[in-house]
Amino acid sequence: MMVVIPTIKQFKEHIGIAKQAGISIGFVPTMGALHEGHLALMRRAKDENDLLAVSIFVNPIQFNNQEDLKKYPRTLEQDSIMLESVGCDLLFVPDTLEMYPEPVTDQYEFGKLSEVMEGASRPGHFNGVAIVVRKLFEIVEPDKAYFGEKDFQQLAIIQQLVKMIPLPVEIVPCPIIREMDGLAMSSRNLRLSENERFIAPLIYQTLIKAVKLNTLLSPEELKKWITDKFKSHPEFKIDYIEIAEDQLLQPVAHWNDANSVYIFVAIFLGNVRLIDNMRIF
């Protein structure tokens, strides 16, 4: 039976009992509007630990766009049913005042990693992510925490955060979960109109084709090819397209600049911003 807990004090009491009993804790932090991608993380956490803890908190300080924050889906009733289905043991559902009783002034420095892609497009976003993730880790005290590779840069930031502090938690990366038509699962997909949802898989299809062209085109040429593909569909508006290495996510000029290279994209479809990535090698 899942226990739903709204306060830090109550949650820490439950965690304290589990820790005393030597129970291992797997943790999946979320902002709700759950989908199969979240559930895949939770099933893995459940398999690899004695207790599954999940948080649902729409973190206001990681939104640089207040309109985006207002529109973010909030579906707690449906989320609770899904959490029960994967055997969630503890659900932490704090409100903003519970998490931030005082103004938050913490600043984290991630260097080059936070200056590209999402960091460049969403100023302050990763500082907000770092603040809330650190706070959640200190409340939940998990042995392992699970994050999806769709948010590849966020995952890299969190891996750097736990080394910097340091925090005694193992970060477990999990593969992107996709819809049958290839669209990366995201809570934001709920905001797509019927026509936008029909067009959205073009993102995945374009990445699949692009990966196969790396032997024929340079990184710069491939980036232009991807850009032209999206520009040929007026429904899409490009935020960024990058071909970068997988450590500090810096752009590569030549294929031999790094051992592992990915394509990263952020695309607006209507008013909905979608991100995706795919490994080239």
C-alpha cells in the first residue's frame, strides 16, 4: 500500500525507520504528469532496491518561462493510480512552501556543461534543478536515483552535482522510452494538438536518418542537413541543434574529436518545446 506524504518531517520519519532496518531505497524524482517513461525508471528502481520512493513536485525555480510553469500538466489523481501499479512504497508530494519556506539564493557552478544547449536556452534552469535535486536527495537519502537519458544534459549536471557536494547516492542513467511511432515520451506531449502529435515523430525520423549520414558528412554538414530538414516543415521552430561529445557536451568539429558523439535537438512544435537526442557512435 503506497503511503502519500506531504511534509519533509513525516517523510524523513519513514526514511529513518527504513534506514534503521537496513532497507535499500531507490528514488525517482518527478514533476508528475507521469507516463511510461517514468514508470520504466520506477520498475527498474523497484527491481534493484527494497523500497521505491517517488516525489512529485513541479519545481518553480527551474522554469525560466512562467507561462511554461503555469501550463505544466498537473495530474495527481491519475499519477497516483499509475504509481500504485508499479508498487511505489512512498510518495512525497510537498507544496512550494514546504520545499522553499525561505527565498532560495544557492548558486551552483557547472562550468562549460551548463553553458550549452539547455543551459544557453533556459538561463537559471540548471541552478534550479541542482537546488531541488540536492534538497530531495537530502530528504530521501536514496541509495540509487534513476534519471532518463532523454534529459541527457540534466543527467550530466546531476552526475556532476553529486561529485561536487559530494552526496552518497548512485545515479543510474536509463534509456529513452519512446512511443510506438518513435516520439520520445514526455509530459509535454500532452499539450500537443492532434495535428502536432501527428507531425511530432518527424523529430525521431530525422535523427534516425541523420545518424546514418555520419560517414558521408562532417559534423557541420550534418548539422546543416538536420536544420534544413526541420526548416522544410513550417510547423517546427528550431531552438537548437548540436552535434556534441558526451562528457561536457561541447560541439565537435571533426568526428575524431571524441570517443562518443550525440545529436541533441530542441524543437518547438506550436507552443510546445520538445527535446530529443541520439547517439551517433
